[in-house]
Amino acid sequence: MKNLIFLCLGATLVISCKMQDIYLTVAEPAPVTIPSYIKSIGVIDRSVPSEGNNKIDALEKVMTLEGKNLDREGTEAAMKGMTGELMRNDRFTAVLPLQPVKTESNGAGVFPPPLSWETVISTCNQNKVDALFSLEIFDTDTKISYQIRKSTGKTLMGALTGVEQQADMLTRVKTGWRIYDPSGKIILDEIAITRDLTFSSTGLTPAIAAAALKDRKEAVKEVGANAGAAFASRILPYKIRVTREYYVKGTNNFKTAMRKARTGNWDEAGELWMKETNNHSAKIAGRACYNMAIISEIKGSLDVALEWGRKSYEDYNNKNALRYINILKNRKANLQLLNEQNERQQ
């Protein structure tokens, strides 16, 4: 058994040492595509519970120690976060805050039924906007627990050992959002964003310990503002950091190319790998073709990278190349969508 373990560890080391990581920053399309005919938008708040559900929502707040204005101020922060982010986007000619829309809403963190298209169309027509960005849910749910812990304090008479209460509070902030497109009668986006806030405090009695947790209001407002900005950002492309691997062993050319690649001299590294693409060893040639695919992606030539990746797998049976081909196909599809989104903004 020990020999088997050593063999497995050895195999792992060989696999990991023959390749090294590089990091690329790639552009990703926005999660939500906005049609080109949407130029102006209205932002609305319909998160206030309907009158029929106010008693349920109020009872929940009493039971969970929520402050009177916590949800209201959190909602205002969420709306400001969304509106501010949208106003920074050159995509729209106008971003108009509208009056809250009073519709059937359950409260307590439950998504309400979508607005009727009659309401959406009339609201857009009255305010001369092309779409609605709506805050559908803003709800805070708080749970508090107590535990007794020993405390030691100093007095004129010396150390005094006693007990104190520790209050631990978990506040869950849930927001829900929708984008209504009246022309297509389509909900372009619907998402819930949930964040948890934790607080802890101590006091001689449970009441004193709980009273020290009032600072959570500012934290809830910050979470609301961040959620609003995050929702508005879903219509924007973004960048991520990805990892790629390339071969560094096989021949002396691979070793030299590795050193050149480490200094960013990809052109000369590519020249050395190109020499090995016709190596008499299928394994070496496959690795060289794979590396040529990597360098092609680095230079932004995805089609060329796919050609080299296919050659590495089809001609030399390099299994890593097959996985890489699928990555490149996905990148190419994302790039096509990204280009379409950019064209719609022009």
C-alpha cells in the first residue's frame, strides 16, 4: 500500500511539473442583454407590502426585533444604489426615478406576481420611458440568540468574577429585482440577491446586550445600496481572470521557451514551440501544437487557437487539447454575444 501511495504521489508530481500556469484577463458578456430600442428607463419601487399583508409583515418585525424604519431606509439605499449605477452607464439617454407602484405584494421576502403588462405599458407611456427597472423585494429577517459567558472585571476590591449575556444576531437582507420590457412584453431579468450580516455584543442583561446591536441599520443600508448597484451592473460586460496551462518540458526548446514566456517574450517562445510541432515524437509534437494554441489565444486569435488545439488532439491525441478546445469554443460564443451587446449600445 505504501508503495502504491508513493507511486501516485510521483505521478502527480510529474504531471504538475510538466506544465505551468499563466493567467489571462478575458472579457465576458453581460448576464442580461438589453434590446437596442431601450434608450430610456424608469426605476420603481414596488417592495412595500400590500395593505392586506401589512399585519403579517408588522408581526414578523416585532418578533424579529427589526427597527421601525429599517426596511424603509434599506429600500431607499437600494433604490439609490440601482439608480446611481444606471446613471453612470452611457447606454441610456435617461434614467428616471418614478413613484412607487402600489400593487399586490406579499412582503416577508416573497417575490410578488409580475406587474401586469397593462400597468407596465401605461407607466412607461405616462413617463415616456422604454423599460422599467423594479425593486420587487426588500426584506430583513433577524434572528437573535443569547448565551451566558463568564466575565472578570477589576474593582477597588480586586478582581470580580461574574457572568454576562452575549447576544448574537443574524440579519438576512433579501432584495428581488426585475426588468420589464413593454415592447416585447418580456421580463428581461429576475433575480434575488441575499446577504447575511452578523453582529455580536455583550451586557449584564439580555436587554443591554441586544440594545448594543442597533448599529446594524447602517450595515443594512450599505448592503441595500450594494445590491442595487450589483443588479444594475448585470447589464454590463465584465472581466474575469482565468488560468491556462502550457507545457514546459519535452525538449531543450521547451525549457528555453519557458524562460522566454516567463519574461513575456511570447513571440520568441512561439518560434521555439513552432519548431517542435513537426517533432518525430507524437507526444512532443502534440505538446508543441497545444502551446501554439495557448499563445494564439494570448494574442487574441481564437480561430487560430482552435486550429492548433484540434491538430494537437486529432493528430497527436493530446487529451489536454480536447478540454482546451471546449474552453475556446465557449470563449468564442461569449465573444460573439459580447460583440452583439456592444453593437446594440451604438
